Amino acid sequence: MKRTLLFALTWFFPIFALGQSHAVSSRPPWIMGEAPSWTVGELPQINLQGNLLRVVFSQSNSPEAAEKDGDSQIVSFLLSRAGVSISSKEKYTIEEENTSTSKNGRIKTNGVSNDHYSSKIVVNGQTFGRYCLLDKYVQYKGGRYYFAGLYLVADKDMSLASVPPITYGMDRGAWRSLIVPGWGQFYQGRTGAGIAFLGVEAALVGTTVFFQNKVNINKQRIDEATSIDVKQAYKQRYDSMSMYRNIAAGASLAWYAFNAVDAFTSKKGRLYYTVAYGNGFISFSPAPVLIPETGDTGVGLAFNYRF
């Protein structure tokens, strides 16, 4: 019975945890929380040249409709900033422009180019704003599509800034699972896998300690026994407890190794902006430096690391 339970624990939970390794892609850093209660997170540090970054959230029965609603929110935002009355909004048109905010005329979304070009809002022949979708994230939940869009917007006839495509790095935090099994999975947002790895590892370590105590007790009783028959009986128990301990210890080491492999090969993690935006996990930037010998101030290179 004990062997059957140990076997089930050793093979059921790896299948469960591995299935969680291939969940949906990670949210970009400009989104916080869970749908439908998203909030605005950390925005990229871009030279906006007078433009604005705007994050909108919407939901609908299809991803296309949800994105269209996001565009409508941006249009309403720009028209309101321009002081256009409600009645005038019925006359506006959206015109696609040939230029965009990236060098090749296309915007990058999570590293994949798409067909979103810059658009301008025209009312009675006059431009009242421009906008472009820099990045988007869509999540399906409870029969609804939840859309989050990061837009670059410009007031009235101002041109959109020329910015590089937004790209991300992936921080899996896998080293955490080398310290505590499941910690890296929790960091990656895979709560079920984290509970599985931590719980099973704790159970296997506890089982190993339990049988080791039994081994020590039976060894002591072998030394204390005076009858050969009694010694043989305790020796059989000693051998059985030693075998169970070794099985539990081996399963514990195998589970720990699987936990580490899972954490390092997971497709999930926390996205962060690359150093192109000045706020990656590792970045360099100029900084003033005092020269002790002369008392003058020079320019040095500062190294920044975000833990």
C-alpha cells in the first residue's frame, strides 16, 4: 500500500505540473493584476517627443471587437482633449497613414510584426489627433476576450514620435527552485505547479526522515537484543525500513531535479523591457564622477541591476 501511494505521488504530480508549464504567455509589464480587474503597470521609458502613452482595457465576444472598442476609447480620449463636442463626434473619420512609429512601417507586438499603422482623427477636414497601437495583450476568460492596448497618442496635428518596437526579456526566476522547490514556479505565476512541487517534496523529505528514524530504532534494538531470533526479527525490520528510506530519498532527489528542470524550461515568467528602453534588468547609463586628484567632475558609466 505504501509503495503504491509513493508511486502514485511520484508520477501523478509531474504530469500535472508539466501541463502547467505550457500555459498562456506572460503579461507584459505595463499590465498589473488579473482580468477583468487589470490596472496600469510599469510603462516603457521612451522618448515621447511630446506624445503620450495611454493604456486602455476592454472586453467583448471576439478579440477583434475588443480591440475595436479599445481604439474607440482612444478616439474619445483624443477628441475630449481637443475639446470637440459630443455632437461633433458623429462627423469624425479615421484615416490610416503610410508612416508608423517603427522604421520598417510596422509595429511589433510581443516581438511579432503586425499590420497596425498610425491613424489620424479628422473632423471636418481638420486633424484632431493621431494614435498608434504599440503593443497589445488579449486573454480569454469566462467566455469573454479581454483586451489591453498600449497606445502612442499625439494631440491635434502633432506627429507621432519615432520609437523602436517594444521588445521584452523573460525572467523565469528559475534559480529560486534550486533553493526551495516550487519557489520558481510561484514566481512564474504557476501557482498549481508551485504547490505540487513544494508539497510533494516536503512529503518525500518527511517520509525519508520518518523511515530513517525507524532505521535508527531498529538498529538500536538489534544491538540491545540478546536472543538470536529477536535480533533476526529486528534485522528484517531494519532492512525493510532501510529500503523504504532509500526509495523515499531517491524519489525526493528525482523530484527535486524535475522541479529544477521544469523551472528552467518553463515558457512562463515575468516579462521586462529590454535595455533599449533604459529599464531592463541590466543596463548602463552615463553618470557624473568626481575626480579626487583634481576635484573636477567627469562622466562615467553607471551599471544598474534590478533584482
